[in-house]
Amino acid sequence: MPDLSSYQHIYFVGIGGIGMSALARYFRSRNVKVSGYDLTRTKLTDALSEAGCNIHYDENVSLIPDDIDLVVYTPAIPNDHKELSFLKRENKVVILKRSQVLGLLSEEKECIAVAGTHGKTSTSAVVAHLLHEAGLSPTAFVGGIMKNYNSNYIEGSSNWIIAEADEFDRSFLHLYPRILIIQSLDADHLDIYKDYQSLINAYERLTEQVKPKGYIILQNGLIDKFSDTWREKMKSQQINIIEFESQFGPKINKVEVKDHRFVFDLQLFDHYYADIPCEMPGLHNVKNKASAIVACLKTGLSIEDLLKGIVSFKGIKRRFEKVFDNGKCVLIDDYAHHPTELKAAISTARKLYPNRKITGIFQPHLYSRTQDFYREFAHELDQLDELILLPIYPARELPIEGVSSSMILDIMKNNNGYLLEVQYLIPKLHDISPDVLLTLGASDIDKYHDEIIQVLNK
């Protein structure tokens, strides 16, 4: 097993990614020399440069430093990438995936990992904040920008780390957590898993890597997804299973909206806590916060230790983030890129803004996901009053013949839908005068917010 403390100069291929940049900050904070490549300059890469990282944006082998002794890359980097191909071909330095590095850290430290098709970033951010505010000083790698810290990374001094357990590319199978939270088990990444049962099998393998006498926290109903054989393995490994809404498990009660804010009651074993605030609205975020509280209690803290963090958490950018509100128009941004996430975002907007027109701008993420879920996307987007649909954001993928955003619009029942190229987005918004506007998707749609706000504020 590689000793991460032995490396003196680490090179990140794709250093600007949300997960990669957090790892880069981790090593830089330990006075390790950090360099890297990324396709585009962003706020994240600028922050890394300010922290002393040497970053370039030209895919050029000659720009790779000569003295590197470890290369870290992300699966988002294509196989034919010039720099990564060169480094693999030369075979002169150790090359690890980002998930392998996180896995090594999880083995040597006490790790709280957050898994699930949805809720990973929101839940891990709450865990990180609660532990930080309680004085436990965790190190956290979060897949979004936490508003309290304006960062996706928290530097800590204790042995606790928080990490997202990403099912893409089976990355989470490198993790060895002490506490594992599983928030959801919907089908996704079927380009990787081929079928739903293969996805569940991978999650079972992840749970088997929880350290003996550790904890698995499951949302209601998820335990039924696993096999009887799995239950026996958990028992033999002395893994403690905590299931929400089960006979002896924690229970979420009385979820309400007060002054455009969600609050809920939580039954925790033999204690009852009322009116817990949830900064990020929606029942799904209530569940995320409840799971985070339970996980933090299993570190040895009390609910009283967590109260400061429970009240002061501000949320995460791009997770039902209210970007603009002038009293007449509202702009909310959400990373929703799966049908279940769309359902949660749209239904939450309905609860917060009843009797108002809800318009959505949705950019599907990945050709493969659109191919797998276009019918489900159409069903959820039908719940909007009005839709602007943009072309598919390809991210790491090449086009798939016959797959496009029109597959969604063609089967929708809502007649107030428009399929537009991005350059026609702002003129269309001038025409339709939105009331409550949602920007939805895991693309870079948020880069148009300044122009959108100008339309809303006219």
C-alpha cells in the first residue's frame, strides 16, 4: 500500500474538478508541492493557485514538471488525454485515481462516508459543518461549495475525515469507512453497471468494507434492497445497522414550512427534538440533515454539542440555492440531473411558492443518462408550468446517435415547452417573463445567472 506521506510533489490531471481540487488543497496544506492540469481556469483553480499550486491549462506534455513522484487523476479525464497517456506510457511515477487516494486516507483514518444516488454532497456538507462547529476538527472533502466556508474543503486536525462515496466507475469501493450513510438507491450510471442489480451488488460490497463495529445509517426502506446473505455478513462483522422509521430507529416527524423555511421534528431513540431548521428546503434535504445528525452522534458527540452547527448551517451552492429574489421574481439554482432529483426540486418549489408560475430551464447531463431516463425526465418536467429545454451537456461523453433533448420534449404532455440552443435562452426569457425560475442540471448553466438576473430585474 503506497504511503501518501512519502510523496513530495504530486501532479493532478484534472485538478480543477470539485473532488480533485479538495484533495489538492489537502496535500498543499501539508506542505506537499502540488502541480496540475485542467481544461479551463475557474474560481477553484484560482484558489488553488493562490494556495501555491502550479497549474497550466494547455494539454502539453512538456509542461509536466520533471520532479513529480505521484500522479492523481479522475475518471472524467478521457483515455486519450495526451498528458495522462504519456505518464502511463513512461511508467516512471506512481499513478492513482482520485478514489484510490481517498481510499488510502479512509483506511488510515476514521472516515464518515456518504453514499447514495442522491444526497451525497448535501449530507456530507452537513456532517462536516456539524463536526467542525462542535470542535471535533474534521477534514472534509465535499462535492460542492459550502456557503459557510466558501469552499469544498475543510482542513482539520483530528483523525476524522468526511468523504463522498461516489458510485460512478465503482469509485466508492476504495473506501473503508467507520460510519457509512446511504441516502438513496435509485438506478443511475447504467452505462457502468448495465442493470440495477449490479448497482445494488456494488453497494453491498461497499457496506462490507465498513470497519468492524462500525455503523451503517440507512434511509427508510433501503434495507429491503439488500439480500439475506448481506444481512448475515453484517451481523458476522458486528456492523451496526441504523434504519430510519424502523421500530427502534430514528424518526422524522412533523415536517412544515414556516416563513419559506423547512423545519422538522426528530425522534432520536429516547429523545425528541422539535423545530429543527433545514436551510436547504425540501423533504429530501430534511432526510439529509437527519442522517447527518445521527452520524455525528455516533462519533461520541451529544445532540447538545451539535446544536450550534444545526442552527448555523447555510447550505451549498447549486443545491436549491436561492440566487435572486426581488420580491417579484425568484431565481433558484439546483444541480438536479436525475429524475428523482428533478421531482424533489420542482415539488419543493411548489411547496415554497404555492399559486405562482414555476418555470424551469433544464439541461440534461450526459447522453447515456438521457437515453436511460428520457421518459422519467419528461414525466417530472411535466410538473412545471413552463419549460425551456437545452441541448444535452455531454461532459465526459461522445454523442450517441439518435439521443437528444428532443426525446424528452416529444413525449411531454405540457404544451408550454421550448427546445432552444443556448444562445437563444436570454431572448426567450425576455419573451416569457418568468415568475419563479429554476435552473436545473449538472452542467455549467449557472454561468448564465448574471444575464438571467438582468432579465428578472427589469
